[in-house]
Amino acid sequence: MLVSVASVLLLLATLFQLCLACGAPWGSLTMGGRYPGTLPSGLRIAALFQLVLLALAGLIIFIRAGLLLPEYLDWSRMAIWAVVVFMAISSILNLITPSKWERRIWAPVVLLLLTCSVLIARSA
């Protein structure tokens, strides 16, 4: 169940980052809302980097849950805590952002991802 919730939320977040990188006019929903409309090219590259980080977090969650790459299960015992730290930092940033839309949309998503990652880290 936890992995399913995390999977859906990570898919949503990665698709959002992909859309931003491709020029979707959703800049007001990210980066503190400083760039309404399409993000500048440097921040579109940053969205791709964020997409990669989210995909890596998902991979680590799947490995830790025993769903992928069992040969990396031991490694995932430590790596899942990096996911927890990443989600904790993301949660803080989404809670303190000046953008009300980031706080309303992304803070709950990332707080749920933080909860899932902590529970997966502790249970597996």
C-alpha cells in the first residue's frame, strides 16, 4: 500500500517536472511562484534534474520494498534514508514557499511522500 501511494505521487511529481521542462506554463506552481508562465531555460533544465532525483527516489523505494533489483537490497537500507532526507528538505521548502499554490498542492504531496518513505525505511 505504501509503495503504491508513493508510486502514484512520484509519478505525478515527475510528470509535472517533465511538463515544466517541456515548457508548460506552470511556473507559478514552482520555484516560489517567481516565474509565472513558462520557466526560463535554466530552470527548465533544473526541472529535468528534479525529475531525475524523483525517479531515483522511486527506484530506491521499489528496491527497498523488494519489488526491483534484489541484488541492491542491502544498499537500499542506507539509500532509503537519503530519500527520507530529500523528502524532508522538500517538505520544508514547500511549506515555507511564498507561493500559496505550492503550499496547497506540493506541500501535501511531499509530506505524504516523506511519510511513505519513513515508513518504508522503518519497515523493510
